[in-house]
Amino acid sequence: MSKSNVKVFTSKQLNKQRQENCFLDSLITDFYRYKKNDDFIDYFGKDDQYMEPNSVKMLEIYHIHILDESSRAYKRQQAEISKGRTVEQHTLKCDINNSRHDKALVYTRGSANPNYYFLIHFFTSDAHGGARDPNIMEYLKEHASTIKNEY
């Protein structure tokens, strides 16, 4: 089901990353399709809210596991699809034992309009390590509170 008023905004830092990483343009476009039309994006894994620390939980900051084509989760999903079966997206997680495959797209939603999404950060590796870093979580909180106040 399409949502007509979905908008996606990106942080300055993410826009800067786009200049060096052409994958981000596709990722942002696919995120928009995923939220607007509930499209299946084959490299999107679990889409979940950060639950710690509590201040981050209150700001409703989310992350989508981005599956690397060489990761176990992506290969399992593709094998199931080739057999005509589906794998529930919420079961697909990054391989935290291989920091190179541990990627995530971090975002929040607008307060007044929950169909406004603000992409804050893209972890290109060690996303779970980043989520345990208080300085990174503070950075995410600052950006999320700005967008929540604006939208």
C-alpha cells in the first residue's frame, strides 16, 4: 500500500558520505521505496528501534540491518527465494562476528508527520560496535532531536 506523503531527508554528514560512496544513492532510493510502498528490498534486514540508552529509545531512533551480498543472512535469504519460499525480513540480521558485514542505516521519523523520515547515519562496518559507543549514540540523539523538533 502506497503512502502518498512519504518524504526522506538526509543529514549533512550522510550527504557528504554520498560523494565518496555511490552505493548510498541506491540505498536512499530503496529506503524511500521501502517506506512508501512497503517494497521488498533484498538487502534490507531487520528494521528495529534502538532500545538503549533510554534517551535514544525515547527519541525513536531506528536502524535497518543492511545485508552484504557475502553475508550468511543474505545467502540464506537468496537460497530460500530460489526455492520459492520467503524469509521474514525481521529475522535477517547482520553478521556481528564479521564487522565488515555489520552495516546499518540509522533513521528517525518526524513527530508531527510520521511519514517524514530523516536518515542520520550509515554504518559501513561494525554497526553494533557503533551502537555501543556513547559518543556515536550522542551524535545520533542530537540529530534525531533536531528533526523531531522540525517535523
